[in-house]
Amino acid sequence: MRGDKPRPYGDHLYVIAMQDCVKVGRSCNVQRRLDEIQRGVPMFQTRLLQDFPGQGWQERRVHRFLKEARIANSEWFRLPAEEALERVRNALVTDLTQWAYTG
């Protein structure tokens, strides 16, 4: 069941690049998901930028963090790969920082 709460050893959060866009999603098998996406768009090369094990539960939060770059109701964002990775990492660090200061 998908939700916004952590599960031990849960889904991975992944960032995939294709052309000038990135996809931020979640999967329990990132390589299989990458292969599925590649088969769906064989004319473009996709590549895994980063896999964040156990962080899939943060997918919605990261999507909100990137909302101004979102491509019409999808998990794709029009951002350069390095900028997207930096922003995803910042979203995850921001969340951990907030956890550290709540009592």
C-alpha cells in the first residue's frame, strides 16, 4: 500500500534522466522499472541518476518540492539532471533535518 509513511526496507526512490527531463518515482525493483521505461520509449536513452533505498515513501513530498518543473500531471520534471539530483537530495535532507528538531 502506498502512503507517506516509512516502511523498513520499503520501496526505493529513484531519479531517471531522459533527454532534458527527469522522472522521480518509487519501486521495489529499480532496474526492472528502468527497463520498463526504456522499452516504452526506445527512441530515447534513459539512465538511472540515483537510487535512494528505503526512501520511496517520500515520493509525494519530493514531487511537491519540484512542482514548478512538473510536466502536466506526471512524474516527469523538466530539469537538468544535476539540478534535479541536487533538489531531490535537498528535499530528503530537509525532511531529515525537520525530524531531528521535532520532539
